Amino acid sequence: MTHPLVPQIIDLAIPVAEELGLEVVGVVFHTNQRPPVLRVDIRNPQQDTGLNDCERMSRALEASLDGSDIIPDAYVLEVSSPGISRQLTTDREYLSFKGFPVIVFTSQPYDGQQEWIGQLIRRDEISVYLNQKGRVIEIPRTLISRVQLNESR
């Protein structure tokens, strides 16, 4: 069942998206979480929707929502797109997704395994660092074939 605030949020989000050259493709308000999570899915009709599109929409929509008082209490705004690659490649993505659950795949076994799951700490020129239940794991970048967000958590 759709949350009663969703139509008002859509009415506010559509002009914000259009001003940025984007489209709103879905809105869900998860009030069963604390704080509640407002998820807005967008699409860039001109090209693949990227992280930059989501950041621009997030900033603009957050300002409009905060100014409108549609949602009176604290909430988390998530702007996403079904088309966003869940693979991390750029330094900016590694910074943006610090603390998020990731899976690191290695081209050959490292310490006896080729798949590492943990929370992303950081990446430098030499290694990618994960937090596994409070333990820091350092995986050499030369062995890494890919790093992706872990959405199964």
C-alpha cells in the first residue's frame, strides 16, 4: 500500500527532476524504518543515469522537501536508479560508498579466498581496506578484479 504522502512527494519531485533534465520513475516511503527512508528512483532520458545525476537530484529534492514541510520528522533520502552500476571504479565512488557493504573479488586466491565481504573503509594506491566485524582486511589492488556494492545484506 502506498504511503499517503507519496502523491505530494511526487508532485514536488517531478518539477525538481525536470529542471535537472531527469525523470522520476518511482517513489517509496519506508516508514517501518527509523528514521523512515524516502527512496526516489530517477532516470536520465539522455544517457545512462549516473551517480552525478543522483547527487544533483538528491541535493535539489532535499532542499525542496525541507522547505515544504511535507515530511515533518527526520527521514533519510535515497535517490537511485535501476541503471546505476553497482560496481565501484572511481575514487569518488570509493569515497561516496565508504561504510557501505561491498564484495571484493580477486583474480586469484588471496589468503585462501577469492571473495571478500565487508564494509568499505577506503582505497589507496596499494590496497582496498574492508571492515569485517571490527577487523581490518587489506587486499592488494593488483589482485582485485572488481569491487561491487553488496545488496544482499
